[in-house]
Amino acid sequence: MSSMLPVLSLLETRVLGVLAEKQRTVPDSYPLTLNALVSGCNQKSSRDPVIEASESEVQAALDSLRALSLIVETSGGRASRYGHNIERVLHIPTQSTALLAMLMLRGPQTAGELRINCERLHKFADISSVEAFLAELAERAAGGLVVELPRQPGSRENRWMHLLSGAPAMDERAFANVETAIPAGDLTVGEIAALKANVARLEAEVGELRVLLDKLYAELGVSKP
């Protein structure tokens, strides 16, 4: 990652990702108020991992990002509004910002997944164009902003992750494009977060099924086994 920036927290990258996303998807509401930003950070859909950040936590993240010039605050009306300053600070084009935003919001993804998920932010012509911008981000003279992860067993494509929160906790040899399995102890931060999010989703679904079963037993007048 660029030596200009310190390692950002998950919430700080989530704030940046939300601002970059909403700039394109809801331009009439951009820049965002603090309330809108909190809602975007805690959104249940299109987020991995899903988080529950408080207003004060998001405000603290905004203060840190403002000190790095990554966000700008504007006043007007009854509430302050916030916008991102990613392109100017990192010296990257809007296409690269779209890719970074999706990686910050959804975790590691393949080039094909990024092309689909970026559709509302920027329409890439094909996967090769996505790969070209990812390569530029990875090979920046000022420091790479993304890295290509080793291919997972059974996968046809490698995934990419952003480096704004630091490099994944893996041996340097793992960054080569090899098709070997990754030992459980070498899982990346993004992969662990994704696993936790999947477990939480499954637990929620099991809870909903239990409620439905309880209702069904009550309606049928049958005692639970």
C-alpha cells in the first residue's frame, strides 16, 4: 500500500466504500449526511462482512479519514454532509475507485464478480478491462492498493482484495499464482471476515426456521419432539 497512508480499519474502509458507491447510485443524495452514511455502513445487502456501527463510531472514522484528506465535509442546510476524495489523494481514475469500493464493501472477489458488482458504479466492457485496472492498482509506483490472492481449491479464477487495511496475513510465497490449497492457519483477514458473515447468516436463517416450526406446531396442536 502507498506509504502516504496508514493502515485503515474495517469501518474506515467501509465508510470510504459507501461514499464511493452512493456517489454513483444515489447522486441526488450525495454528499451524504451522517445518518445516511451510518445506514449505508450497516446495510445488510451487498456488504461482506455485515457490521453494526454506531453513529459515534462512524463519526470517529470520518474524523480519521478527514485527517488523511480522504473525505471532505461540506456544510449547508441543517446537517453536515460528507464526500470522498479517493481519486485526488490516491491519484487513481474513477474506474479504479469503483473497483476499490466494491472490494471495500464486499471483500475479496474475482475479476468476473467485480465486473458484475461494479455495474452501477462503472460499466466495464469486459473482464479483461477489469483485470487491466486491477493490474494498474497492484503495480502502482507509490505502492499497490490491491493484491491477487492464491486460487482456492475448486475455483477457476483468482480473487483480489484491497490493501488499504494492510496486507493479508500470509507467507510471501502465497502471493504467486499457484493452484495449491491454503492451510487453515493462513486464511486472510478478508476470508475470515467472510466466513464469520456466512456463519452469522446461517445462524439467522436457522433461527427463522425455528420460529416457523414453533408456529406450525402451535397451529397443528402438536407438541414439539
